[in-house]
Amino acid sequence: MATPHPSTDSAIQRLPDGTVKQRNLLTGTEVWTVPGRGNRPLSTASSKPDPIDHSSDGHHCAFCSERYLETPPEKSRRIRLDDGTWQELAGLPAEELATTTAEFRRIPNLFEIVSYNYWHMNYGHVPSEEQHRRMAQYLASSRGYDHVMQVVGARMKATGMSDEDLALLTDSDLLRQANGFFSGGHDLIIGRRHYIDGADDTSQLASSGTLTPEEHYQYTDFTIRAMQDLYHLNSNVRYVAAFQNWLKPAGASFDHLHKQLVAIDDHAVQTQAEADRLRHDPLIYDEILKVAATRKLLVAQNDHAVAIVGFGHRFPGLAVWPLHAPRNPWECDDEVIRAVSDLLHAVHAATGAEVACNEEWYHRPPDVDVPLRWRILLKWRLSTVAGFEGGTRIYLNTLDPWTVADRVIPRLLEMRDSGVIAPMRIGEECRVSPDLLRN
């Protein structure tokens, strides 16, 4: 017998004293918003940012455009041509890295979460013939060889190896450490800008929301193609985690726009729990959309996607859902990807570059037969999980869902009027029904 989902009436409740209780219909997570705790600012940005030293443009961090040789050899890049069209270039040799301007680069993560050695030692993973050829070609030039050796050495020193111990290693020893640059499963998608064009001070970081809608579409699509590619790393990849940490309070190593993609050999705990719930309650997504529609939590909509205020999450935030029947990102056509990207770009822009946040992608692993929905969650990192949450598994959000909507919707209207976000319906203009999740 099917287990019923939690009542939508209990998904969000406001008590007489003003406390708001939320329950995540997919995970069961319970969240409270207590009156008086939501009056904190969204960011902790410095009130006196430093002026930008423009002599350092291109050098502000290791992800910047004049420091390509400090990161592992890139796998591919997207460039914008003079006529405004876009082109993808793959496998550039070291000598050609500076011949075009990379708007977005796909590079291996220097410090992998799941390393090449993990795949090699646990599953016998070795570079494919194509990856062997790419590595040999890159190392065949003196510039490419020096680049790889420099990055390997920097990584080994960063993990605690002394200069003396490093000097004892042969070139062959060092080159064995470079296999992951060409056959690893943890990639970054890095944007060109560190600060917005024309920035005057260090508060003007280039975030997802400061891109144009077209740039954000290219960023999103490039991420999707890399995600699909990592599923072919080897037959033991069961899930590719996709996420973006923006600003250090959200876990970013650099305050420079980038997404991360990590191939893992198991399903995510969230994925397994969601699949189990969906097997018992196939209409659970309908119920979530119903809560958003009936509680006035719809913030934006276009022909192929909807943005809602998230509820029942450890942090306040927003979620972007593709409409129509469930599909994985790489199964969607360009029109749907652009629609999702436009709404995601808009909620980032409404959030603001000064707010630390995590962008989390959820999708169906290819070996799962339950129709999990692709969606993207933007979490505002406004608080730190502490003792109360750890002991009770009840999480405290400083903002309830309606407060999030009240902050975001007016900003979206302003940005639509000024043309900095794509055309879309906003707030009370949105209309959704479960039928939109079918076709």
C-alpha cells in the first residue's frame, strides 16, 4: 500500500505567535522561523570596500585570465566571436591559451573531492586512448610540459611536501601525478570576470546575476555538456554532482564565479531518499507545486520553467523547476535550457552578488528508473547550523518563505523594467497547475 505524502496543509504553518513551521515534502526536513530573528542583513559585506588596483586586472586570483598556467590544463572553453556568436574550443595546447578570450573555461579541479587515484585504485580506471593522446600532445611542447610540472609541484607542496622532498622526485614520478588532469572526474566551469566590467571597488564582484541572460545561458549549457561528459568517465560513475559555492561563507575557495562537477560512484543520499518517496507517492511534485501556488510563493515563470520560494530547507532560498515531463538536463532542448537559465539568472540577480549562496542541481541518475525531476535550488547562506539544529534536527531559518518572496519579487519587477533580465512573468502574473509537469 502506498505511503501518503505529508499533508500539504502542514507543509507551511504560521502559528498564532508568528512562528512559521515548514516541512520539506521530499525529505521530511523540519524548519522553523522564529519571530524577530529575520531582521538581520542578508550579507556581511565590508562597509568600506577597497579600491581596485587595475594594474592587477587578470591576476586577482588563480582563476583569473592572466593566470591560466597556475591551474591544470583546460579541457575546453567557450568564446564569443566578433559577430556575437559563440564557439567551443577543446583541448587547446598551452601555446594557444592566450590567443582567444575564454568567457568560460572547463578545467580539472587541482584539489579533487573524488580524485583520479580513487578511481584508479578502487576501480582500475586508466586514461582512455583519447585522453592518453591528449596528454601526450600537451606534454610534447616545452610550454605544456613546464605547465604540467609546475602545477603538479604546486599541488604537492600545498599538501605539505617540502621543497627538499619534491626535489628528490624524478620527472616520471611527477608526471604520474598528472593523469588526473586529463582523466579525472572533478571539473570546474570558470567565468572570465573577477569583478564586473568597469568596477571601481572590491565589492563589485562578478556573480551569476551580473552576467547577461545570454552569458548565463552559455554558462548553464556549458555546465550541462560537461556534466553529461563526466557520466562517460567510466562505467562506475553513478552520479555527477553539480553545484556552485558563491563567496567564502558558502564554501568558495575564491570569490571568482565558478561551478563544480564531481563524478561519484554512488547515488547521493538525497537522490536515494527522493526516489524512495516518489515510488510511494508519484504525485509528490504536484503537491510541492500546489503549495507554492496556493501559498503565493511563485516568483517568476516563463513558457518552460517556474521559480518558486523554497520551503523546508535548512537555508532560505529559491528553486527553479523546468516544466513539462521529467527530463535530465542534457535531454532538454535549447529552448528549455534557456528558459531554466533565464529564471536562474534572474533569481541570482535579485539575490545580489553580496549574498553568500549555494546553487545545487538535482537530477535523475541514468541508472534510476524513477522519474526524478531536474531542478536547481539557490540557498542563501544566512546562518550557521549550530547546537539546536544538531540536537533536534529542526533547523532555524531567519527568513520565512513569504519574506523571501517579498524581498525578491519587487527586485525582479525593477530588473525586468530595466531590461537586465529576460522577459518573464513575475509574482501574481504566474499561473501554474500540475498539468504543466506532464506535457
